[in-house]
Amino acid sequence: MEGEKKVKLLVYATEDQRTRIKMTAAKLQMSMSQLILDSVLEQVSSIEALERKEDRA
């Protein structure tokens, strides 16, 4: 990942959703951005794995 250019990931959320995300991130000692990015990438990996499994079937 070294040297990779980072770009912003925009997330639209209500104030309540923002608060929930912020509180959860704090419990995990993470920033909101890192929690969101990690969660999204986990979902992407799961979907990619399912697609690979379907391609092999």
C-alpha cells in the first residue's frame, strides 16, 4: 500500500447514524473513516469471494 494515492470516500448519513458510527469507532479505538473503510472492504471481499465461487461452479 505504500505510495498509493488516497482519495476521499464520501458517506452520506443522518446525524443519528453518524453518532452511532462515531461511538462504535471510538469503542474500537478507530477513526470513523477507518471503521467505514474496513467495513466496506470486508463486504467487497465477501462479494468477490462469492463471485469467484459462482464462476467455478
